[in-house]
Amino acid sequence: MASTQVPDGGRAGLRWNAWNLLLLVPLLWLLTPLFNQQGPELFGMPFFYWFQFAGIAVGVAATTVVYLKTRRAPAGPDTPDRLDVDDLDEGAAR
């Protein structure tokens, strides 16, 4: 996958961060041998069902943690716009 250049010299697209490995936890949660059993029951629900409901909470928590740890700092209002009118694409007119 090719990434494009953004005006500030950085690269747009996917960025690698070790926190992204935490997103494997919800995927591993779906391995059938982990929940392919009848018991123990929780509030009368078989293990299969309450384990899947717990997996939703684990997935949301993992996604939230990864988002909070990998988001960029917001650009402040005092950040100048580095684009100039001459830098804009004018299509076939150039």
C-alpha cells in the first residue's frame, strides 16, 4: 500500500505502533476452543453466551485503549496553514 505525502512532510496512511498489538486480544477471544463448553453458568446463562458478552466489553476496552494511546495531539488554532493558493491543484489548466 503506497502512502501519500501530506503538506507537513509526514506520511498519510497506516502507522505502526506497538499498542496496535493489543487489538489481537479481541481476535484471539474468538478462538472456538476457548468457549466451546457448557459450564460454568452465570446467572443461568451458559458459558458460551456470557463469554461472548464479556468479549464485547474486552473488544471495546482494547479499542479504546489503543485509540487513546495512538492518537495524534490535536493541532492548535495557532498552527499556520502551510498550503498556498499556488500549491492547489488546478487540474488540466497547468
